[in-house]
Amino acid sequence: MTDVPSGAPQADAPAKKRSAGRDLPAAIAVGVGLILIVVASLAWFHWGFILLVAIMLCLGAIEIHWALRRQGVRAAIRPIVLGTFAMIVGTYAAATGVGLLDMPWHSALLAFLGATVLAALMVRLPKGHEHFVRDAAGSIFIIGYVALLGSFTALILAGDHGAARMITFLLCVVANDTGGYAVGVLFGRTPLAPVLSPKKTWEGLAGSALFSVGVGVALCVGVLGVAWWVGVILGLIIVVFATAGDLIESAIKRDVGIKDMSSILPGHGGIMDRLDSLLVAAAPAWYVMYLLVPGG
């Protein structure tokens, strides 16, 4: 029997089980618990938030690893998990000047990124040349998709008024998802990407833009203390990339034939099912705030 962890998607799961609805009480409990942890850590203990992000991204990397295994890809998951944790924590430590890393954040990020890629390639060598390119590509895909993109959350928090920046980013993504869902359910008619996500519509995308821009403007003016048009840019950028993040994860799941990345979060699915939009939107959101919000 294959040693698939309990949280990983099962290839032989009955079709009836896959199509079952969400456990709403469990979903609400998990959602509220995560929100409380995020709020508390951003309010009182930023390192707690970074450690939470690092752990969740490590679990997300494992989920992608098990999804790729359904296609025969054997990524070097151990060095990837270690490298993911080191990239998030190391980037934040360097950016804030805390800890043993006395170097610019970009040097720390590149150093950990390079070390993780090299470790993943070298760990694969003892297994021989057969399927080396396939497995190496899978490893580098996980490193880039999860670890590298996830590192930008550390940079958002590391700037001046980092908690305010992070809350602005998170709420814009939440507004994107909420607006897209609400408007899509009420008025959605025109499919946005029917092959990847049949329920997404152009009307829902307009709702995402309306909600995300509205939240972006309110928070940029009221919390970050910058011009309203920065909120418009930030909101629109997040809509584009958060939607792309959702579609990217949908493409992965459809390609490997699974509904959820795992069942680790009751009522929600997997870690990546909750982080897909945030992960892809983090880098462009950081860049907008780096350029347009003082102290970035």
C-alpha cells in the first residue's frame, strides 16, 4: 500500500465522497479560528504570523507534491519543505534586521532560493537519470510557486506599518473573493474561463473589482494614509492576480484529477485551496506598496 498521508487526496476515493457538500459548521469553526490567529498575531506578535505562514506554506508544498505524484512526478519534498520554511523566516529576519542574518532581504531571499533549488536537484541524483528532468521540473515548480511567491508575504509585513499593510492586502483579497462570489451568484451569466472554472463569470469579476477597489481605497486612505488612487491601483492589481491564482490552482487540480488539494482543513479542503489567491497576489501587491506607500 502506498504511504499516502491522511490529508493527501486519495486516488481511489469514491465519486460520491468527492461530490459531497462542505461541512458548514466545521468550515465556519476553522475559518473563525484562522481569522482569530491571524488577527492576534498581527496585533501582538508578528513573528507568530510569519511562523504560521511558513508552516502553512510548507503544508501547501506537500499538497502540491502529492498532487504531482498522481502524474508520476517525484519532487524532492524534504529539501523543498526545509527551504520553504527558511525562505519565509529568513527573508523576514533579513528585512527587519532581526536575528543572525546581517544582509539585505533580497540577498537572503536569493541565497535561500538558490540553496533550495540546488538541494532539490542534488537529492534527486542518487535515483539516476531516468525521469530526472521531469522530477527536477516538479521540484522547481513547487519552489517557485509556493516558496518564492510566499516569501513576498514576509516582505509586506516587514515594511513600515507592516501589520496595516498586511491587513490591507488580506482584506482586498477577501473582498475580491466575496465580491466575485456574491455578484456571480446574483448576476453571473457570461463564463470567464469555462474550461478551468465553469462557475466563474465576467459579471463576478466585475463584482470582485468593485469590492476590492472599494476596500483598497478605504484602507489606503484611512489606514495607510496615502492617496485614494493608490487604493484603486492596489485593488485592481489584486483582482487580476488573485483571480489568476484561483485559476492556476484550478488548472493544477483539473490536470491531476482532484477536487481539493487535501482534506487537512475540515470544511475547506486543503491549505492551497485557501491560499491560492493570496499566494499569487502577494508579489504584485508588495510591489505596488513598495512603490507607492512610503516606508515599503
